[in-house]
Amino acid sequence: MSDDAEVLTRIEGRVGRITLNRPKALHALTTAMCRTMSEVLVDWRGDPRVEIVLLDHSGERGFCAGGDIRMLAESGARDGLEAREFFFTEYRLNHLLFTYPKTVVAVMDGVTMGGGVGLALPAARRIATERTTFAMPETGIGLFPDVGGGWHLPRLPGRAGLWLALTGARIKAADCLALGLATHYVASGALPQLKAEIIAEPQNLDALLAAHGSDPGPSPLAAHRADIDRLFAGDSVEAIVAALEADGGDWGRAQLDTLAQKSPQTLKVAFRQLELGAQAADFAQHMALEYQIGARVVTLPDFIEGVRAVIIDKDNAPRWSPDSLAGVTREQLDEIFAPLPSNQVWRPLPGGEGGV
């Protein structure tokens, strides 16, 4: 495979290695990239030459910043077909990783957001470094924390997942480790040696991770975990806002200021998404739900406006519609969450229908 391909795939020793290779775009995912990864993972699933899979990236700036947001917005402003194709393909990759029969190691070195989270969290071993920045910032562009976010986030301790989903907060390695988003911490300078040793001795994976692991230091979020569990415990976004307003503390006020910048509509979408995700019977069922939400949200004015404000014009002054939580009705949400016609329903790749 050419070194300028957007995804590099090869077998090294007994390790199937997938390297994201779009550094100028922080490895933002395209439909073709997702399809390439799915195809090779399906090939390796039954290949006795491959013992484990190593998922990493080229360059130093980040693991994966998400998906091709500009393309999604342009498609959503038209007929949404290209956007739906991307979601369909990406979610199949997320599910394939979640149900993969071989150990997957994801190196979350640098920016790990949106679509990058969807690649990393299904992996059995998730390595953070001092450069890791984890976030699900979708509500700031009129989207919602997809790629399985509705499954993973409500399964974090307390209300931390809901806090991450609504605020889009960015956290570093120590917090990722404390919340279980990362399983290991390795200094970035040690990664080349660690990868070489994994390729040489994949059967000793856990021992190698332990040998190269180090302490990221205390979790900055620890001081606010009780506040998160208390203030984000409401049964609606409005209840959470009311609790933050009543609290009066500096941290609570900062969360209020953050929520005020987000799309009211997708705050409510994310809240319902996580509620339903917590109840989902299996991952495939939940990804079908996220697909029906995504197929609609990508064509709504808030997403197109959010991308304009944050990605295109960069004025960071989106004009949301509705512009308040009160303006987002239950009927509007019901329409977003309604089942799709049977010929448009998302399904996993053949051979991987399970996913508990």
C-alpha cells in the first residue's frame, strides 16, 4: 500500500496494523477510510497470521479528530445521501470493532474526539499519553455524541458520561484513566519501543503495557466528580440547568456558560440518546438508533449552522433554531427519534450481528 494512502494496513509479525494517515486533517475520517478499515478487519478476523490488531496514527498531532464534518454539512444542506452513507459505513466499523474476536489495541495519542472516540472505545486496550485530549464536542455544532457515544458514555462512573456529552468538555490522560476511557498510560516517547515490542511479542501484550506504563498524575476531574454526579442528576436538560443555577458555585457557573453555547435541540437529543443507550439490549441495537437520529439531525438547520459558525466562518456565534430549551418540543424530538422506513434501517456487517 502506498505511504500516501489515508489508511495504511499491513501485517507485521503476528500483528495486524492499521495506521490512520491523514495528518493534515488530524486523521478526520472519510467514508473511504472507514470502508478500508472494515474490509481489512473482516479479512483479518479469520486470518491465523493475525493475533492482535494495533490501531494508531502517523505524525504527532492527534489520533483522530472526528469525521469529515464539512462534507456532512454540505450533504445535509442538499439531500443528505452522502452523509447517510458515511454514517452507515462508519457505524458498521464501530460495531465491527466492538464485536471483534481478536484483541484490538488503540493508541489514543493526541486529539481523540468524535469519530476517533468511536474507533478507540471499542478496543480492549486503550493507551493514553500526555498528549491525549479526549472529547465528544458534537453539541457545539448541532450534532450529538454518536459513533456509539450513547452506549459508552452512560456506562462511565456516575454522571460523568452525560457531563461529557452535554458540555463537550475536553479531558486529558489522567481523567481518561480515572473514568475508564483509557486502560493504560504510556509516555509518548516510549510508544515507538512499545509498538516494536508488541509486534515482536504480541503474546506478551499485557506484560509489555505494564512494563512501559507510567503514572499520569492525579485526575484534575476528581475534585468535581461529586459535583457532576449531583448537578447532572436531573431527569431533563432543564432540570440540570436549574440545578446548576441554584448551586451558585464557580464550577457550576462555568458549566452553565458552556451549556448556553450549545444547540438547545441537540442538548435534548443527546440527553434522550444517552437515556436510551443505557437501556439498550446490545450495541447493534443502539447503533441502529444512532443511525436513525443521525440521518435526520444532519439535515436540520442547527447542524448546518453549527458547522458554519465553528468550522467554516469560525465566528463561534451560531444562531440556533430553536434558540432555547423551552422551544424544543417533545414532538420535535419524537420526529428525530422515530424509526426509519424498513429499507433505510442500519444493520451491522454480516457475521457480526451480536454486540452485548
